[in-house]
Amino acid sequence: MKKSVTTPSFRPLYEQIKILLTQSLVAGEWKPGEAIPSEMELASRFRVSQGTVRKAIDELASEHILLRRQGKGTFVASHSEPSYQYRFLRVTPIRARSSPRRTSSSGSSAARPPATRRTRSASSRGRR
């Protein structure tokens, strides 16, 4: 009878921390929308460096399990919040036009303001 030789599987430390964090989330240690402990607290809890914890949290954040907010902390994603993907855009609804555009008898579109000549701003006039 021949014994099968198995090589130990190596898993990076940050992945092990990621698994431990995921297990804590599944166990309900932190609820959706709730802040998790700081990186330093987690590092001392797991007896690893802050960088290792940061990498594990970064992976969970990229999977949308955790949500990082600068200056606020790291939170468990609730998936019920509005998406912040378009937070820098000013999106407004399109309003229906009350009447179609009128054209003059010559067939050109409505009167446009005269074109203005673009000049250098006051701050750049003195410099060359």
C-alpha cells in the first residue's frame, strides 16, 4: 500500500486574517452598517502587523463586504445604502419641453448670443 504524499498548503498571513474576519462577520460579531475595530486593535487581537490587517481589509473592501470611509473608519457593508459611485455627478431629471423650438422664417434656429472673444485671464496677463 502506497502512502500519498501531501504537501502542506501555504496560505499568506493576510488571507488567514481575511478568513478570520469573515468568520467574525458570519458569526454576527459586527452587524451591517456597524464599524469594525481599528486596524491597530485588530492587529493586536490577531498578533500580526497593521499592514497585514490592512491588506486583509483591503481585499474585503474590494469584494464589497466592508466599506472604508476616510476619517470615519471601516464599516460592514449593508448593501441597502444608495450607491456612492456617482457622488460627484450632478444628475437631474430631464424635463419635458412644453413647446417645440421655434425657428425664424429664414429656417435658422432661435437667436443665439453673439460670440465673445476669449482673452487671457487677469492673473496671467502680467506673466509670459
